[in-house]
Amino acid sequence: MIKNFVSISLLASFVLLGTGCGGGGSSDNNSTSSSSSSSSSSSSSSSSSGGTPVADTTPPVITNQTQYSVEEDTNKTIHLTANEDVNFSMASTPHFTLANADLTFAAPEYNASANAVNEYNATVTATDTAGNDANKTFVFSVTKKVVNAPVTVVPTGNKTMTDNGDGTFTYRGLTWDVSDVQTGQDITSAQNMCSGSKRLPYANEILDLLDYDRASTSSHTTLLDDDFNGTEIYTISEFWTMPQNGKNLFVNVKHGGVSYENNDTAIHAVICVEGSAPVSHTLSDEGNDIVLDTTTQLEWKKMYTSDRKVMDNNLLTSFCQDPWRLPNINELRTLIDPVTGKVDAQLMPEFDSRNDNIWSTTKFVDTNSSIERNFIIKATSVPFIVNVDEVSSSNKNYTTCVKEK
């Protein structure tokens, strides 16, 4: 009897253990978590097969770069892209158009203002199929057009004059009466002689008639062009020119310089000219310390007091980097405003009135001296002066660089 009871008790124990393995105690909690996970997975699955949808709140991403460089007066189009299907839109923005996914920027002319950034912005919106928006701002920088024109140096040498056969010569639209040159005249008489359709020439106009290449030889007796050889003008040294800013100017055609007379009774020769008086040059600030003369299309570097240099080989070879060059005297003369008679102040922001000479590369050989000299202009004088200055290790003048636009 006792053996049977034990057997029955053991069997009952096995039955109870088997029931516990099916779902009781701590093992029942693990089953609920798994069921919940399954239920969640089932819910997510049902959203794609007609169940309650889960909202898409993730904005799209516009994948284009944001910075672009465009040459002035040209168009640039970029094709917009995103990381999903989107529609692109943009508020009305000057210089920009948007067609489907193509953003086009029509670059305006480079802004020459000293403070101009030359950057233009457009903000584009990308909207995905769920209505999510993303914005991106594109920045287009306008650059100056590169002109690959050959460098043209304003010549200093021989001119091509037209002999009209009546005692007059024409050059650059002006007619010079070489048949009626008068010597020994004071400034009042000179102005009375050149009246009606004729006038006294401006100093820079007479300098236009000179061959400065001769100045670098010791044999010159005049710098006047050879077309005047055989005329009275060819043997005269000094001529009155138009007074400017209360100063009576004269040109020395033997030395190629301009000076002024404080003495109203001083006498010089008179030659009259016919033709329009010159107009003022227009200088345009291009930024980066560069100024454009719109009359000559020459670009100039601004001059600062730190640019006062000795004229030596280092200056000639290293100061200006290609395509920039040091100017010759005729190029420097184009800076002289024909009306005011001086260089515009914006070219010399820090001029030193005690030493406002500007070097040219044109040499002057004096038959009576072995001292080396170069032509200079006195830029801030009223009016201007052309002269020569000694080339020495201690003599410094302003220096600038020039190139054709």
C-alpha cells in the first residue's frame, strides 16, 4: 500500500511540472512581452494594407551645393535634386527664375562699387508628397569678365600727323596751325591771338605732339615729332598753353615738361589749335584698389604712401606682376584730367603733398649732365607738372601699375 501511494504521488508531481511549463509563474510574463511586440508589428503591417496610417513628418533634403561663381552678364543654371520626390518652388527673386527643377541665375554686370559684395541669394523650397517642406538658400557670386586682349602700351614714340598742305597739321581730331606761330608773346597776347574758332591748346595736347623716345638719347634738340621738321614750330622751345586753375602754363618741347609762370609779363611762343576741347575723364572704382579710366580703358592700381619707391631694377622687375606693368610717361599723362589739370584724388587716397610725384619708366638724357633721370608727373599739383627726377638710392616717388582692361 505504501509503494502504491508513492508511485501515485510521483506521477502527480510530474503532471504538475508539465502544467507549469505550459504557462505559469515568470515564464507567463515573457510571453506577454513577445505578444505585445507581435501585436505592434502586426499593427505596423496593417497600416500598409488599409489600417490607420502613420504620419510622415520627415522633411526632404535638397542635395545641391549652395555656393556658385558666375561671370558677369552670363547665365548659370543648376538642376535641383533632393533625397525623395519633391516639388520645388521659389518666391519671386530678382535675377533668378525657377522652371520645374532648374534654377537659373542671370548674372548682372559686376558692381564696381568699392563696398559691393557682388553676391545674390535665392531661397528654394522643396515639398514632398506628404506636404513636408525644406528650404535652402543658394548664393551666386558675380565675378568680373576676363578680357583676354593683348596688352597695348600707349606709345611714346613717332606719331602719324596729317599734313593738310595749307600750313596746318591734324592729329587726333585737332588741327594745328604751324603757319602762324608767334614768338615773344605774353599770356594776354597769346589768348587774344587764339580766338574765334581757334584756342590755346591744353598742356597735355601739346605733349601729344612729342616723341618721348627721343628723350632717352643725348642727341635730341626737340621732342617734337619729325612731321614738323622744316616748319617754324620745330625750332621753338617753349609754348603757352591754356591757363588752368589760375596758373599760366607753358610746355618746353625740348625737354618734354610742363611748368607754370608766376610772372604775367613772361613771354613764350604761341600756336593755336582748332577742335573740341577735351572732356573730363571718368574714373570708375573697380574695387580691390583698382580704378578704371573709362576714356582710355586702362586700369590703374591706387597709390598709397607705402608705394613711394626708389627707381631701381627691383622696382622695374618686381613691383608690378604680369599682366600689370609700370607706366611710361604717356600712360601717366592719360591720368591728367584735361579740365582740372590734375590726377583724380581717388587714385591717391593717401597723397603726400610734399612728395606727390609719380615715376614713369621713360628716361630723360640730359646732354649737360651725367645724372640719370626719369620723367615724373606731379599728380596733385594745381595744375599738374611734367618734369624729370633724379634716379638715386635715396629718391622716392609714388609708383603705380597699369594694364589694359
